[in-house]
Amino acid sequence: MKTTRREFFDQLLAAAALGASTFSGRQLFGQVAQPPAPRSPNETVRVGVVGVRGRGRAHIGEFKKMANVKVTAICDADSAMSDLALKSVPEAKYFQDVRHMLESDLVDVVTVATPNHWHSLVSIWALQAGKHVYVEKPLSHDVFEGRQLVRAADASGLVVQHGTQSRTATATRDAMAYLHSGGLGKVKFARALCYKRRQSIGKVAGPQTPPDSCDYKLWCGPAGVHELRRKSLHYDWHWNFRTGNGDMGNQGVHQMDIARWGLGVDHLPQRIISVGGRFGYVDDGDTPNTLLSLFDFGEQQLMFEVRGLKTPGYRGASIGVVFECEKGYLVSASYGKLHAYDHDGNVIQTFEGDQNHFAQFMQAVRAGKPEMVNASPLDGHLSSALCHLGNISYLAGESTPVKKMENAFAKFKNGPGVEIAAESLSRYYKHLGENGLDLSKELGFAGSLLNFDVKTERFTGAHADAANKLLRKPVAEGFEVPSLV
């Protein structure tokens, strides 16, 4: 794991010398596309779904429920993934290359359910082709391309919705409004949880052969062609930094988004530090399955906890957010039902209700109004970038005995962050011990304390040069995310 992790780090450092193309209006393959006009409820909206192994098929299912909405195209670099999708929508045309789909005149809307490393580029290409976009979480694979997608969306005037469904859930919206109105007094800090049991993905002895049905160069795309060194091409890409973002950027981006929303912060943090490791098994994954990341916004802090080994919940939540407030605490353990408690654990108020995120997106598409979406590209960028910043601190860290990780958080000096970290570390040590790890022998990574300029979205001070190289992955020829100024 240390070898692949260091190789990844070195590859990112080398990317600084590479250039990228520039954005010039809504252009794709030399042609200028005009934004679609608003559509009446009686007009058919045509949808193209990109990436149909799992989540993309859920997209198809949602659009099939809607009146006057038709899935007319599906796209996947692995043709074998199209079989089940085409059974659901046999009238749709299959494309292996998304560029060919965008060159056609078959779709008005593009939904993106690819692996993470494709999310931003497909979305930008779709906007350049004049298509509205629904993009799954995380909005981006790195901080740079997320900001470029925000700029592309702003320049296009088209509708872009991020796949953080809680933004549309009535219960979550009402609970956030309750927090912001002072229902529990001042929100002191948020603790986001991604306690999701993950098994080992196994370990191979050497490079694997991609499926014959897959155009592997195309599948790699913006990640650059690289050897397949895991048993499964699909899904397990989440646990490789070259294509995924670990569980913080997979499941955890939902909870990161709710935590940032509840704290009321519309910018990235001033300081970040992470500690963790891939504990409990040795496999081909290089993302941490156990991670603590502390984000300092000045007056408020956010602690994010990832646990991939067996663990009980915290205050009734395993995948959720706990907001600690002056008059009690609020627990988000599901999007459709949240509870506010007093300090004695008595329920003060319950928030219930849900709505359909895809339907809300389609309303905005028909109106032709980007401002109607609940999960804007800027919200998607900020919440996804938080995940990336936590991972960057981890990647820039040093191998450290687990029992000495408290020294990393001690760099915060005084303030509430130190107390929050100490409490989290105490439970972190207990968790690892309960999973049979010998803490006196186990090594993890203690990240660097990184200072961040929220206006330029660049690191400053100590470790800035190395950390800034990690804001953007190496550029792959032909799959460059455009630089928008």
C-alpha cells in the first residue's frame, strides 16, 4: 500500500508541468451549441445516461417514471454494462464513447453516473454541447476540476444538479432551517460519520487484463492509462486514488454536504488535518478505510470520521451527521427523518418528509432556470472539495505509529479543535482495538496541518508547494479538463 500510495503522490507532483486546453464558450468538436429553450410539460425531454453499471440504471428507472421524459441514449465504456440498461429502455441507442453521444442530436439532458474521475469532464463536455446536466456525487475527482465545472455551468446558463439527494428531502431542508434559525442555539461544531463496513478487495500478484468488452483506454480517460492492479475493474475503483476518493468521497460526500450546510459555511476551511490508514487487511486498495479529518472554518469546526471496519453507531447514527449546539444536538441519520434532542437526550422535535431529487431537477430543466435546483454545482464543488482536502492532508502525511497520532492534532494548538480531536481519537483507538489491531505495532499516516486560502482555493505556508500539486491530477492527453478563467 505504501508503494502505490507514494507512486500516486509522485505522479501528482509531476502533473504541475502539464498544460490543459481552455474553455471558449459552449463549443464541442468545433461546433457551437445553443442552450435549449424552456419546455412545456407536454414536450418530451430526451435523456442520455452515461455510466450504466449500477447507479446509472437507477437514473433510468427514475426517468421512466416521469411523463414526457424519454431515455434515448445510454453510454458506457464497457459494452457489457449496457445489456441490462437496454432491456429497460430497448428503444435507446448505445454509445461506447460519450463524445459520439454528444455529437449526435439524440439528447437534451445528460446524466453522469461514471466512476469519479470522469464526473467533471463529462459534465463540462455536455455543457459545451448545450445539454443540461445531472452529475452524481462527488461533483469532481479533484479540487481544480470541480471549480472548472462551476465556472462552466455559470458560463453556459444551463441547469446543473448535483446528486446530493438530501438537498431536496423535506425533512433535511426543514432541519437545516431549524438550525439556522437558532432552534438549538449556536451550532458549535459538526461531526460527520461514514461508518460503513467494507471488505477487503483482495490482492493480485500482477497486472490484470481488462474485460474484452471494455475500451480500457477510454475507461481510464482523465485518469490516464494505467495497469489494472485489482481483481475487479468495476466498483473497486473507489478504493484507488487514481480513479476514486475513498469512502470520504464516496458515501461520505453526502454527509459532508449536510455538515457544511448545517454549519452555514459557503467556503472551504482555513486549516485541515487528517490521520488514518488502511487497517485490518492488506489488499490492492490505497485509500484509507479509517480516517479522521478535522476542518477548521475559524469559529466552527467539522470533524469527519470514516470507519470501514465493524463498528457501532454514534448517537444513533452510523452514516450521518451530529450537530452539537448550545441547547442540545441534532442527528441526521437519514434524509427523510431527523431528530433534535436536548442535552439529556430527550427528543425536542422531529422532522419528516422526502421529495424526488430527479423530479426537482427535471422541473428546473423544463423551466430552463439553473437557479431552481436544490443542489447547485457550487454546493457540489464545496462539499466534494472538502473531501479532497481531507485526502490531500492524508496523502501529504508521514508514516506514523497509530498511538502517536494525537501529536498531529496537537499542531492545532489551543482551541475547540484540539478537544474535538482528542474525543474522536479516544473512540478511534477503541474502535481499532475492538477489531483486533495491536496499536503498539500498527502504522498509519499522520497528515500535515495545511493552511488554505479560501479565496484562491490554494494552500499557503508550510507544505504548500507539495499540497498544491495535489489539487489537480495529472493531465491525460485528449481528456483534459479545461482551464476556465
